[in-house]
Amino acid sequence: MYHVHEEIYNDFRTRGGFDDKKDNEETESAGFIASLCHQNYRKASWLVIYIVIGAQMAGVNIINIYTSTIFEAIDKNSKGSDGGLTAKA
């Protein structure tokens, strides 16, 4: 994934998209309160918060955490049978 970002960055730089003077200056980062309340960051910050809360309430995280354990158990139980992901009647 990093390589893709690097290619995009280099392509943008070669087209003159970046000002070299700005690249050398230190950039100021937004604090916690500014990221929630400042006009430039408010919408994106609250959207991310709502998405994370929604994912947590939907239970997606528990599946992500235990996926490897679930599939290892299926693999162990399916040894010698016709398959591990079949419906049992």
C-alpha cells in the first residue's frame, strides 16, 4: 500500500503539484478540540467517529479478532471429512 502512495506522491510532485518551499516548512497539526470543532476538520472527524461507533455496535470487530481462530477450528474439525464449510443437517 505504501508503494502506491509513493507513486502517486511522486507523480503529483513531477507535475508541479507541490511547492518545495511548503514541503520544507514544518506543518502545524490540529489538536483534539480543533479536530472536533474547527470548521475545516469537523465533518470528517465526526463522520469517522460515527463510523467507528456503528462498526463497534454491529459487532464487526469481534469477527475480525476471532476469524483466524474460527478458521483454524474449522480446519481441525474437517480433517478426514469431505470439507469444513458444509452445512450439517
